[in-house]
Amino acid sequence: MTTINLRDYYPFYTSDYFIDVPDEVAELFKEFDRKEAAYHLRTYRHKAYYSLDRNDGIEHEALFVSLSPYELYERKISMQELYAAISSLPDKQAKRIYAHFILGISKVDIARAEGVNEKVVRIAIERGLRNMEKYLKNFM
């Protein structure tokens, strides 16, 4: 167990607040501090305060900040809710919405693959989105 001061990590603590945490958690905090310092150093060295637009990866490396564990968890929960909403739809609507929005297949290509008119696919997707909206409103 390692003792850390929460005031060092959370700005809303106005006084010292010491807490014992497992060594793995303390190491994660140290790793985050090192990555944050490396990010600031990269932006300073490469003067990456503006777009470089060279597509050689410098801009991405200098400007990309990794997501926090909370943001990753929130994204995971959102995706689970989304997939639950899709699975609550009728089979054809679910397949068409998944193909169009997740796989990126155009409505025309979906219609051609299924041997139906494009309007049928478009209407099914619109109805499916409305049903998903109702499901998510009730879910939340």
C-alpha cells in the first residue's frame, strides 16, 4: 500500500487529504503524470500549437491526449446501450441499421444486396432509428 495526497491529483481538494491506495493505483497515477509531462514536452519541442498538416504523425503524436479511465468506461457503457437498442429492433431493421451506421455501407448498396428498392431500406432505417430513440429514452 502506498500513501498518496489527493490534493496533488484533484484540484478541488483545498487541503491535504492522504489516503492509502494499492501500489498498482499509485503506479497508474505516476504513469499518468509522466505521460502528461511527455505530452507537454512534445507540444513545446514541435511547436505543435497549430496544425502541421503533413500527415507524418507528428501532429497526432503531439496533440493526442489519451482518454481517462472514466471516459473509457463511459464510452463502453454507451456502446453497450447502443447495441442493446439495436438488438431490441426487428431483425431487418437491426441488420440494416448495423450495416449502414456501423459498417458504413450505403443504403443503395444494402438495397442492392437484399434485392429491394432503396426507399424500403431508407424507411426501415428511419423507423428503426425512431424505435431506438424510444428505447433509449425509456432505458435512461
